Amino acid sequence: MKERLPAPDALRGLIMVLMALDHASLLLARVHPFEMWNQPLPAYGSASWFFTRWLTHLCAPGFFLLMGAGMALLEASRRGKGWSAWQVRRFFLLRGALLAAISYAFEVTPMALLQPAGQQGMPLSPIVLGVLVTLGLSMMLAGALSGLATGAWLALGAAAVLLPNAVLPRIGAEAAQATWALLLISPGQNALVASGYPLLPWFGICALGVGFGRLLRRDPQRALAACLPAGAALVSLFAVVRAGGGFGNLRLAEGSGWMAWLTVVKYPPSLAFASLMLGLDLLLLWALDRLRNRARGFTDVLIVYGQAPLFFYIAHFYLYGAVSMAVFRNQAAPQWLLYPLWLAGVAALYLPCRRFRDFKRKQPESSLWRML
């Protein structure tokens, strides 16, 4: 079984590019809404601002799903080359810890140092669950549970995604700020924890990815073909949950119209959010697999970003941050300029990503460089 498949790497590259739009909006245009379960949902003044944010919701679920799938494929590849089960688990434990350490070194600490002391929203808490930290913790946990059967992974993933939807409405906003809740199911902040990505629901998406990856390694073409009906079923589930207006929404639509109906809770991922975005991710995966032979140049470019995701993730933050400071002096860029600057930043990182990808490939399979 090959360790990598083109379509998952192309999807990873596509969502990296979309993620860059979200962060360019934050760093350049100073616009970044948050869809919190215990706060009013954002209202958008125009369809362009709505889609600038909404399209990037594909990213975080896609990261966790593809990481889980990649873990299953890598495990099969390494075991086929003679690695023991312990060696595979150790690799995932080290790689997960490295992701968390990189987050603190390149995200959390610089943010804390650059912002004025006491600024509201600044992650002063010692434990910060950002996306990289929770990706790392999810990898470590999934590595420790790697002996589970495929069906168990899918069941565990579904249960973990559903848990906040069942628990948070019962315990209320005040109890949800307890340390255990911030670590496991609820975003928020106290003196110990600043939680944007609580572990359980996002690990649940990773677990679904491991189950999907097991299916991929058994029969790649059958699993990729199944992404079409599976994605359509999840989008249909979203429509049912949203129309029902109860369990799985965490917040009802605020206002009328299609933008209000499609604005769903991401923090933590509501069932409506998870089913819609995972469904669209699977549909995109199916489409990219079909496009492989028809638009190879396009998918090959995406694959480069998808095979150097951590390098791109760190580099794009600093690139857009530098442009913000040097060109706009930390003032908001106009919306019309946001999109060309976003694309220019993505294009500027293509060759560095390709060189870093090629450098990693030359390293031994046990090298720490292969973990980046």
C-alpha cells in the first residue's frame, strides 16, 4: 500500500490555500468573525465577506479528517517496511508532541509577546488549545489507540463529535468555563486554559479520518468513489439538523435569509457545522480524484502545498503579518486588495514549499524532518 495518494494531498493543498484566505483576512483586513456556541452569531454586510469566511470553514475539519486518514496510510506503509507497532506509536507520539511544541514556539509565544499586556482576548493562560496543539494531541491519542478496529474508529469519532452537542446545552455557559470543559468540549478561557479547539470533538473528526484511512488502504478507488454518496449524505444531514432547529445546532439561525441559515457554530463544531463541512470536504475529495487526469497541472500545484502543510502554515502567518506591518502599518487593508494579496502570498510560497517537500523526502524515514 502506498503511503500517499494524490487526491488527499490535493484536498489538503486546497484547504491550505483557503486557510490562507482566512488568515489574510485576519492579518490584513482585520476581519475575522467567530461562530461561538454561547455568543451571538456574526452578521455579514455582504455576500463577499460571508463567503470569505464561510469557505474557510472547510479547513479545520479537513485538516483533522486528512490527518487521521494519513495516519492510517502511514501506519500501513511503515508496518509493511518492518516497523513494529510500538515504533509506529512512538512516531505518532513524537510527531504530535512536535506539533504542539511548534505551535507554542511560532504562534502562542510570539502572539503573547507582541500584544500589550492585559489586552482582551490575548492567550495569557499557560495551556493554549489552538489548532496545531489540538492536532498534535489528537495525533498522540490516535497513535495510542491505533489497535482499534475500523468500525470502532468510526463509532468513536461519531460519539466524540456528538458529545458537545449533547452536553453543552445541559450544563450551560458558566459551567462550560470549568477547566475540564475547556480542555474537552468547550471553547473559552480561564486562568489555566485558553481553548479554541477543545480536544474531544476535533479528535472525533480525526478518528473518523482514521476509519476512512483504513478503508482507503484496503481499496483506494472504492473508498474515493464512496466519497460522493457519503458527502451528499452528510450535507443532507446538515439540512435536516438545521431545519429541525434543535439538537445539533448549538445556536439557532439569527435573522432570516440564506446567510443566516448557513452561519453555524464552529466553536465547538456543532453537528450542523461538522456534517456540512465534512460532507463538502468529501465531495471535494471525490472531485479532485476525478480531476486528476483532466486538470493535472492544477492538482499538482495543490499537491505541493498539501505535502508541505506545516511549512506553509507557519510561513504564511509571518508573510501576511510582515505585509501588514510594512505596508499597512497594522491598519486594515481594503477588501478589494485583500484577495490579490492573498493569492500573491500563496504564489510566493509555492517554490519554498516545493523545496521543503523535496528536502523532507530525502531524509530517513525515522528523521524528525519527516515529521514536519
